[in-house]
Amino acid sequence: METQRVTKTRTPGRARRFRVSVMWKALRRRIIEAATRDKIDKSHSHRMQLNHTRNAKCEFARLCDLYGTDKGELEREGQPYASQAHSYNDLYTLLFRQKREAISLVVECGLGSNNPKVPFNMGVNGKPGASLRVWRDYFPRARIVGVDIDPGILFSEERIDTYQCDQTSAASISDFAEKAGIGPRSVDIIVDDGFHKFEAGRSFFEGMIDYLADDGVYIVEDIQQPDRVRYQRHFAALGEQYVFTLADLHRPGCKLGDNSVAIIWRNL
Ligand SMILES: C[S@@+](CC[C@H](N)C(=O)[O-])C[C@H]1O[C@@H](n2cnc3c(N)ncnc32)[C@H](O)[C@@H]1O
């Protein structure tokens, strides 16, 4: 009895506060998810549910493992990033597997900086350029252009060239596009995997949309929970100019978190 009492009185208050704070954060995240889910459900007239099993031979995920991007993975072991990868490989396979030979130009914002001082970096073990190499191998005829705010990670190699650009600046976007020689309506796929906040996403979209080919696809990765409704409302306000789809990718053992992607194309 004595021992029990001693143990109880010695339970550190800090540990208890920590446990309560972890539980509170988890609860808060669930409430936010449920609330935004509810708003999204109300604001979209249609939902599409695709059920599938994991493809252990997914070529896109194999390339992600090979180069070290978190867009997908087959093997958790040996990855340079701390958390479980997104499962965007499943979506991209669905969207692009039959266009692999036809895609000629891909632009991605966000090379994957390994500088911990840069926002949305991939950690010190990150592999800058990993996703550009995935696109290059997946689309054997395509030129891949990458942009990033971090000038320390720019590089060029076979069919890949990269430029510095701050996606929150219209001038910086048009400057890189000119340097890269990107013509109007010429890009097949534009991917925003840079600064994952709505304002930055809108800025890059506005700066890049004139470069998207008529049958091109514009993708915004990692749509965070509070931004979901903002994106949805933004594109709803643009009327029938664009087709806007928000894809939620669910995978076992992971909360939805930032495993959501916006897919946009011109409504011609
Ligand atoms: C999540 S990482 C990109 C990961 C990479 N696409 C991959 O799949 O391996 C996000 C990148 O956005 C870049 N970034 C952050 N703010 C930016 C901005 N304002 N303009 C352009 N890039 C930015 C960071 O330097 C970082 O490299």
C-alpha cells in the first residue's frame, strides 16, 4: 500500500499534462477533419469513391523508392523522410499510365530541399530532385522542369532542368517561365508540391495556368485540412472555367492528414 501511494504521488505532472495535450490534439484533429468533411460534402454535388487494393508492383511507387520522394513507396525501410509516404502513386497511375509516351512537358514546383531552414523542406536526409527523376523515368519522352525557392539545390541532368522561383511572386514565376522557354498552353502536367498553403497555391496557379496545355492536368498536392474548403470555394467562384476535383487518398494506418490532392483542368 505504502509503495503504491508513493508511486502515485510521484507521478510527474508534466507527463500527465503531456498525455492530456496529445489526447486533446488528436481530438481536435478529428473534430476539424469531421467539420471540414461535412462542409466539403455539402459544397460538392458529387463524390466518387474508388476502392482498390495496394499494388505491390506499382511502377510509380517503385520509382519513388528508387529516387527517394514521398509521393509513394513500396518499402518503408530505407526511406530518407521520417513519416509514411503519401499514396499519390495510386492516383498518378490511374491518371497517367496510358499517357506515358505522350507526355512531353512536366513542370513541378518543389524539388525537395534538404535545408532545414527552408519551409516545407524534406529534412536533412531529403533527396532534392527525387520527384523530378520519377517524372522523367515515368514519362520517357518528357522534358521535366523543376522550380524551388531554395537556390542551393538547383541542378540539371538528362531531360531535367531547374530554376529558382518563389511561387508566391507573380514576377518570379514569369521570370522562370521565360528563362525555361515555356510557351503558352504547352505544359502537359503542372504539379504544385511547394509551399503548401492556399495563398501560395493560388499564386502559383494564377502564374502558371496560361502555360497549361488545353488537355493538360494541374495538380496541387498536400491540400491541408483547413485549406480544403478554401480551394473548393475558390474554384466554385471561378464558375465553369475549370473542372475542380478534390481527391482524398485513404491508406491503412494513417489519418487522412495531408494525403489529399486537387486535380484541375480547363473546362473546354
Ligand atoms: C515537400 S518539398 C517538395 C518535395 C518533392 N517534390 C518530392 O516529391 O520529393 C517542398 C518544397 O517546396 C519548396 N518551397 C517552399 N516554399 C517555396 C516557395 N515559396 N516557392 C517555391 N518553392 C518553395 C521547398 O524548398 C521544398 O523543396
